[in-house]
Amino acid sequence: MNRRIRQLTAGLLLAYGLLFVQLNLLQAGPRRDVLLADPRNDRQVVRDFDGPRGPIVTADGVVVAQTVLTPDGPRTHQRRYPTGELFAHLTGHYTLTYGATQLERTQHDVLVGRTPEQQVRWLTGLGRSGDPTGTVRLTVRADLQQEARDALGDREGSVVLLDVRTGAVLALWSWPSYDPELVAVPDAGEAGRVLEFLNAFDSKPLLANSYQERYMPGSAFKVITTALGLEAGVIDLASTWPVATEWLPPQSTRPIGNYRGTPCGGDLAEVFRRSCNVPFAQLSVQLGPEAMVDGTARWGLDTAVPIDLPRPSASTFAPGLDYAANLPLLALGGFGQGEVQMTPLHMAMVAGAVANGGAMMTPYVVDATLDHRGVPLDVTQPRVWRRPLQPGTAATITELMVGVVREGTARCCLQLNGGVQAAAKTGTAQLNPVGEPERSHAWIMAFAPADAPRLAVAVVLKGTNAEISAGTGGTLAGPVARRVLNAGLAVTG
């Protein structure tokens, strides 16, 4: 009898041991991640969706995403987006069936209270509060985001406003946008129909075009080409170019011309403020393929910008192209045509680097994350991403950009309130082949005040219609930049 009892006890202990090992494998071991990733396992998703979730708030205190109780609905909790489309490309959406995007995805653990620090604070503070959730506080201001939306109107394009000293994003707007609340509905079929409808548009309303899409920059790119020439000692303020309407680059029978065939020439300040194409095409060929490719890489081209938002697109100078055998394309690249493409965010960072004495700051949209009591969990610290130019070169470029506002292509449209001096460079990127109807993007990059810079802005209007394609960066993008800079200076002054 005693022998049988011992055998039964040993068997039960063995079974308990196996069960203990299996539970640890499932809960904390290598199989845990496999089970969580299994699409048939929706328990965690349902538990999160039917539980509390913290808010996302702007720098000026506006709630742009929150979870509310819905006791009469199919789910106990529902995600709401009170500002509709205004912050969609920042918050993204949070859904039961289609997952989460943007900050709703990247900040998920903070919002539901699952970071290790939140868990410790929650466990040690149960006597005071049972709420484990966290808050995400943005650098973006609702008033400046609204100003950017109103200034752009219903024209396809993007507006980016940065603090040049820190890299904090104060406005990040693209149109078209979408209302995330139409996607974050409990009905999976309805949410799917909305997503299908939005995905059908060529204008990509679900995409944050301000940093996830890139465009030919046109003459706004001349800031980079000029900086490379100055840094290499190839040009200086005394450099001059003869008046010309066009120039035939090597290896080509097709000349490169100035915008609309305008005769243009003079010293560096003159060709920069008038935005002549020929001098910058010649400069890029003079610098050569290696210097242009390596130089643009120092500005961060062909590398994704390290913003705290998912899937940023990389601006590009197409370094894989054999420019030595394609010098006409290199010449076009010198004034932002050909294979060159920039994201609006990166263009604002270029302006910010000039304004900041040559230091290009890392952009960020999350100012801080907080626990349920408002105590900070993490606060973003500004840091330099690149130093593409020396302070002396930045001062020279600033002087040239001030000339664009005082006497050049932005003279019409970038005079700021209170006599504040702005510095800018416009761009009109011609997209149409020769002989076809004109189609172009309108660009401007700028910063202010020129003598003590605080804010940098980039604006692009996509050449989707004849009205935009017939305009220029100064006449179309300039007024948008002026309005946003005026508003930004007023609230950050």
C-alpha cells in the first residue's frame, strides 16, 4: 500500500512539474511571443480594447484621442477623436479588427499602462488609484495645427513647423486627411468599408504625406547645393555667372534653362534671390558626382529621418545612379530636378539647420509620457542629428535667404507681422516633360526671426491642378508660410 502511495505521489509531483514548466513556457518563455502573434489569438486585443486607455493631448492641452465608457454599446469602451481629421496623421486610429496606426501603435504600452515603470507605480500606488493608464503629451499645438490646416485649405500639400533649437514639431499637417473615428468603430464591416474607401484615393489620405511622402523640391534644393559649394571652397559671395537663358551640360544635346527662359546671371546673392537655374546646374557639375552624393548624404538624404513616428520616408539624391555617366542628371539635381526628392519634414529640417548655426536637430512629436497622476514617465531630450555645415556657412546662407525675402522670389509674400525679418528659399518643381502641359509643385522653406531664429517652416503644394501648376513657390506657398510663421511667433514669443 505504501509503495502505491509513493508511486501516486511521485506521479502527481511529476505532472505538477510538467504543468509548471508548460505554464512558464506559455506565459514567459519562447512560446509566449508565438501565441501572442497568432492571428487566432484575439484575447489580448479584446482585453485591451474593452479596457481603459489613456489620452493623447496637445502641447496646449487639447485632447485629440481618448477612450470613453459605452455601457449600452457592443463594447464597454470606445476610442474617440474629438478633433476629427486635424490630428489623424499623428494619432492614427485604434481598432479592434484592423489594429492601430501612428502613435496609437507606437505608444500602445504607455496608453494602456503596460510599461514596467507604470506597472511598478500602479502596484505601489493601489491605495491611491487603480488606474494604470498613461498619457502621451505632444509637442504639436492645436492652435498652430489649425492655422496650418486653414492656411493650406483644400489644396493637396503639407505644412511642417519646427522649433529650430530643439527639433520639436509644432505643426505637422497634410491634406487630404481623414477622420479616425470613422475607422475606430466596433463594427468591423463598417470600419473595413471606410478603409477601403480611403485607400481608393490616389491622394493617399491615410498616409502622413508631410513625412511619409517625398516630392521633387525644385529650387528650394539650391540651399543645399549652395552650402556644398561654399563648404568646398568652390564658390563664395564674390563668385559671378554671366547672364544666360540656358546652358548645355556635358554629355547632352538638350540645354538646361532658367525658369520660363528668363535671362539670369550676376553674383551669388543675385542668382540665389532670383533663383536662376543655370548657375546651380553648373555648380553641381563643377563639384562633381562624388562631392554631390557625399555632400547630400551629410544633410541626411538617403537616410530615414529619425522621427518618433512610424515609417518615415527618406529624401533621396539617388546615390545608386551613375552620375559620372549621366552629368545632365547631376546638373538637374543641382537645382532640385531630375532624381532628387525631399519630404516636407526634411525640407523644414534643412531650413532649421541653417537657422541653428549648422546643427540639424532630431525631430520629435512626443514631448513627454505621463502616468495616470500626471507624473512624467519619459521626457524627450533634444539632440543633434547632423551637422551638415559650419556656422560661418550657415551665416552666409542666412544672408542669401534674407535677400530672397527682401528682393527676390519671396518678396511678394513673406513680410511678417511687426517687421520681423524672415529668411527663405522658394521652389517651383517642374514635373512635366518638355512640350507637355505645365505641372509643378510649389515649395517654400523659411525661418524667423532671421537674426535670432526660433521657428522653421516648410510648405509644399502639390501640382494637381492648373492653378497650382501656373503659380510659383513664392506666390502660392509663401502666403501659407507667412500665416503659420506669424501664428507660431505669436504663441511662442
